[in-house]
Amino acid sequence: MITIDQPSLKARLIEEARAQGFSQCGVASLDGPWTHGEDLRRFVELGFHGEMEWMADTLERRQHPTSMWGEAKSAIVLGLDYPPEHDPLAALLQKDQGVISAYAQNEDYHDIIKGRLKAIARWLQAQTQEDVKVFVDTAPLMEKPLAQAAGLGWIGKQTVLVSRQGGAWMFLGVVLTSAVLEPDASEQNHCGQCTACLDVCPTNAFPAPFQLDARRCISYLTIEHKGAIDVELRPLMGNRIYGCDDCLAVCPWNKFAAVGREVRLQTRDSLKDLSLADLANLDDAAFRTLFRKSPVKRIGRDRFIRNVMIAIGNSGDQALAASAEARLIDEAAEVRAMAVWALQRLAPDRLAALAPEHLPRERDADVRGEWAGILA
């Protein structure tokens, strides 16, 4: 083991992080107790994870950062700010357009960050002769508590990391190393009495501060949840078709965030002003082309169009009734079900007139249930 000049190494590590485009860099020690695993266990026991069974399946591996790699001694946590160019809440007023979460309006951040983390990991390994591993939200590692321990920010009442420099808009990456590095001071919580993030949630997904019931979260519903969405929650989703930024956008700490400079994270021209009518007509090939390299692509065309149908139903725009009607014969049952719901909201008489034509041929139980519930 080589002797490490800690102050010099830390200074050069920060320089290397900035050279790779990261806005923040901190170090957390992996020695000592870790209570966050038990917090996650309670989250799962309450069923707040919904259909994300992978959280339950990997629960034991998430109990401590060293559970996956026992030799790890330190975590280098890196943050990349991505404040949106425009107010995400303003787009919610354009009812004939679909709203996609700011983080997904261009390339997948996992792909952008991972290569940069590897470059930093290689540099660190050369400096310390110690082993390294990189993580970008794709392994059972709890990045947000590590980021708070490394001084990057604190976990806000909406369970998102908040920074005094970048507000609530930050991607995280982690490099674990077997080297013992000088840790930074943990960041303290600076939310105070503010509850803006809790109050703005359309679906009341926060049972209490610092607690999230994912089953009511629009990000979960539009991305992770399969099949039909609870009829109680559909009207609350508005025109959000992939993710939700409300609890991030209202954070007062965002006033300190500079406009993001990473070109590959700025809104792609083809993803600006997304017409619901146009989106409703996407077939699988067109969907894949439009969302090439985007995280939206991972949920697939059918789940995405299901979300579009809900947004159309919430639009109040009679001109979009034709778009919903066209999807009554969609190949995907989840799309047909939400098309029934959307058309009932926009043109109930038209839906009733179509029932004798469509209902006898419908074989999917969920879709028949939508028809039955509306026509009863």
C-alpha cells in the first residue's frame, strides 16, 4: 500500500471531477453504523414500494454500502446538476401537450455519467493502487444517504437530495474504493419549516415528511406501474406522461442553481411541445425513434401510450376525443382500457354509441371492466 497525501489527493480529486463535468464531489467513510438500511426495510414492509419487487429482493444487499463489496472503505460521491431551462410547472398548463420529467428530455443520464465515473475511478486507482467500483443507480446501493454523508446535500422532505448549490436537480454517481480516504463532513438538513414539496404533490404521495408512498407517486405510476392505473388517481395525473417534477420544482433552494451546461441533458428539440394528438398515433417503431437514447424508451410504447390516453382524458379538449377513439382498437389492452376512460371523459355519448360495436369483441377482462364501469 502506498502512502497517500490526503489533502493533495482530495484537491486533485476535485479537479478531476470538475474536469469530467461534475459540479460536486465529496468523500464518505464506509466505516461505522449505517441506519438507512432499516429505513428502507420499513419502507418495504409498509408496501410503499408497490410493484418494485426488486427493492424487496435486494433489501439485504442494501443494508450497508459494503454489503456488495466487503473491501470497500470509502465512497467518492459525485453530483451533476441538471436544472431545467424552463419552469416545469408551466408546461402543466398546456393541456393538449404531454409533460415529460426534465431528467428524461434528452439522453439517459446513466450513459452520460458512467463513462465519466470510470475515468475518475481509473485515475484514483492509479493514484492509490487500490481497487475501485463504479455505480450509477443500477445496483443495490443507496446513493442519497451516501451523498449526504459526503457533504453534497441532504435528503429533503420529498426524499430527494437537495443541495445548497444546485437545489433539487442533481444526478448522482458513486465510486467505491478500498482506499481509506479523508471523509468530508456530513451535510445537515436545511429544510426548516418549509413544506412546499409536500403541499404541491397532486396525489398526496407523502404520508409524512421524509416518507414517500410510491404507489401514489406519479413518477412511479407512469414509469414503474404496469397495467391500468387506479381510477381515483387518473384525474390527478394531469398531462404528466413520464415522471413528475412538481416536488422538485417548488424547492426554494433551486434559486441557487445555475442553468445546466451539459448539452446532452438539455431538452432535445424533438421532445419540445409534445402534442398529445401526435403522441397517441405513435406505433412501436416511431416511439423508439422519437425516444432514441432517452430513458423514456425503457417503459415501452404500450405503457407510454397508456399514459398519453390518461393525459388526453384529463385535457378537457374535445378535439382530442378522436385520438382516444382511435385507440379503442389498439393491440395493447392497457391502451384500450385507458382509451375507454379518456373517451368517456371527453365524449360520453360517443362512447355509449360505440359500445355495441366494441364491447362484444373485447376479450380482455380489464378492458371489459372499464366499459362496464362506465356504461352501468
